[in-house]
Amino acid sequence: MEVKKLIDILTEGYLIEDKDTIIAKCEEAFKAPFDYATKNDLLWLLETREDSILDALLPLELSEIIIRGDKIDEIHEQLSELIENLPDFPYEKELTAKQYFQWIEEYLGDNNELLLIGDSLGDELVIFLVYKDDVEEIFYLANKLNIQCHKPKEYLY
């Protein structure tokens, strides 16, 4: 139930193809990680994230709605497709990642929040644009499912 609820919250406002299939896959991975990994040739994933296969699987399954990049200007470019009237990336400010996410806060509006959720299995940041009203519940569910979840404006350096 928690898996479905988390996916429903993260995908709210997006048109997701095969959402029921994504939920079924993630629920199966949560309930029987070894069986799921064996069946899908993902045993290597259990070696890196044996405590939570969902930590890596969730961003993979929801790849069509995540913002992903290893540089904040790449993140900004993707965000500019989602957020109206977002100014150009502020290269002149020479911001750290944490400072960038603090800077962009004012452009998200009163209803939106950016969260780092899951593990990219690399150097990339995996960011979800979510509704602010859902943040507390997202943190609760992610914690219950053993999925990493942070506010980049507080977590990054």
C-alpha cells in the first residue's frame, strides 16, 4: 500500500503511461526483492542496495517525470521546461548546488518543492518536482520504504 501511495503522490499532475504496471513492479520489488531481482536480471542491484532495491528502482521506473543531471545547469535546463518564467541559469553568481536550490526556491511558487528521491547509482542528482502539501507524507513514506529522500536546498553542499 505504501508503494502505491508514494507513486500516486509523486506522479500527481503528470500523465504516466503504464502507471499500474510501474506500481505492480515496485510493489513486487519491495515485497520480494530477491525474486524480483532474479526475474529481471537485477541481482547486481541487490549488491549495491541490498537494504532497498526501491531506492534505485523508483527513479528508473519514474524516469519520464524525474529531473536528472550531474550538473546544476543541466538540472536548471530541465526545470525551465516545467516552470514558467524561470530566468536563465545564473552563471554569474557561481552558486554551489545547495545555493542554487535555495536560489530557485522563489521561482517554484507557493505550491511546489524539489526533492532528491532515490539513488541514481552514479553521480547524478535525481530530483522530483512535487506539491509542497505532499512533502511531509513523501518523507514519511520514503522513510518507511527505506528510500532516500532529502530537500536539496538543505542536504547538498
